Amino acid sequence: MSRFYAVRNPPLIKYCDEKYNVQSGCDTIRLGTLYGYRKEEDESLRDVGEGAFQFSLNFGKPLFLSNEWIAELNLDVSNEANFGKLRFVDGGIETDKAIFSGSAANMWIFCVSTKETEPAGSVSETHNSHWKIDGDRFEDFAVYLRNLLRKSITVSDLSKTALSNSSFLDLREGMSVKYEVRKVKYVDRELVVADHSLVSIEALKDLRSGIPFIKPKAFEGESEVRIGFWIEFDGTRVSVPELPKVLRLRTVQDFFHLDW
């Protein structure tokens, strides 16, 4: 008699201090930010290049880059471009060498590890507790956090740059909160491209979307899976401040009467 065995995804592990362990009674979840981890107090967890990227083209001969390609490359903030031999042509430019650098818009991130029974790099060494999330329902968990985040957005969650162009009420009316779940790739952020196939607009879109999910190989032991949360307004990502966001799980607190 044959039996059917369902294959389940292993749990994902959230390492934390004991006081922040949700399964031990903590009623908040903390979301860090890309830029916040650049200044993380614990040096073993700090990643000074979080969210940044450098994209170098070096073909040794002139290559045509269309205006659409250049517009697609445009990162959200802190953009720089340096060219070798440059010639403006109809519909774009020709150059033999180009270096583009910048940063993705700052976003909130929630990080977990696939490792429970073996060390998860510095993230398990620097925390004294952990809790588990059902691996088969991690996408549902991301949606749950996204919904909590969307309900708790305040004016303090938007950068001064965003607020200088529109009022908070206008932004709130037209904004949406997006999320993405990805395994972190441990690769060099300074990518040198000598393959013409990698300069297509489609390939460029893939490179851009992956910037918030890249870390140096020194962090590979963490085996991280990351949820990224960002704000969009009129189809454009809005950078959030560096401070972490604390989400309350017991939303009934919103109805408590406080004696001031």
C-alpha cells in the first residue's frame, strides 16, 4: 500500500533578543531599513553598502545605449554616471566604458534565516533567542505584515524630500505599500559587465530589482530570506527615513483610553 507524503518547507528562523521573541509574548515586530543597517551599532551586523550598487560596462569598443536603457538604469537616489569615450547619437549614446552607481530607495526590511540547527553567522551569534515562522505560510506572513504596515503609516514614515513635493494627505491618498520576498544573494555589488546580452533592458530590470536583496559574501553564513516593504506614489518608490518601524500585533491597543 503506497502512502502520500506532503513535502513541507522547513520553518524560517527569526533571531532576536529574548524580550523581542513573539512566541514568548512580545507583541511588536520591528522592521529595519536598508540605510539603517549601514549604521548598525553592532559591527558584525553592519553592512555599509546595503542598498547600494555599482554597474560597470567595459567592452573595449563603442556600444550603443538607448535613451530608454539609460532611463531604466536610473536608480532611485544618489545617482552618478562616468563615461569613457562618449558620443551622442540619435536615440541615445555610444560609449566604450561606463560606470553607473547609486542606491535603491530606502525601504523597510524583515530578515529571517533558513538555519536553525547550525550557526547562522553573526545573526545567531549576536542574539540569545529565536522564533519560527511556518515555511509554507511565509508569503501569508509577508502579506500580514504589509497590511499592518499600511495601516500604521504616519507622516514620520516619509522622508523630507517626499514631503517637500506633496502634502502627507496627498501622498497618503495616492500611495500604496508593496512587498517582495526573496532569498538574499551573496555577490559583489560592483558588477562588471562584458557580455552584450546583459545590457538588454530586461536584464537591467532584473539587476535593479535585486539591489535590495544583495549582500557581500562575508554575510553568506546568515542564509537570509528577506521581505522588502516599500512605499509607491504614482508608480514611483518613495524613500523612507532610516529609523526602524515598530508594528504592534495587538491592534486592540488602538482603542484603549489613555489618561494624559
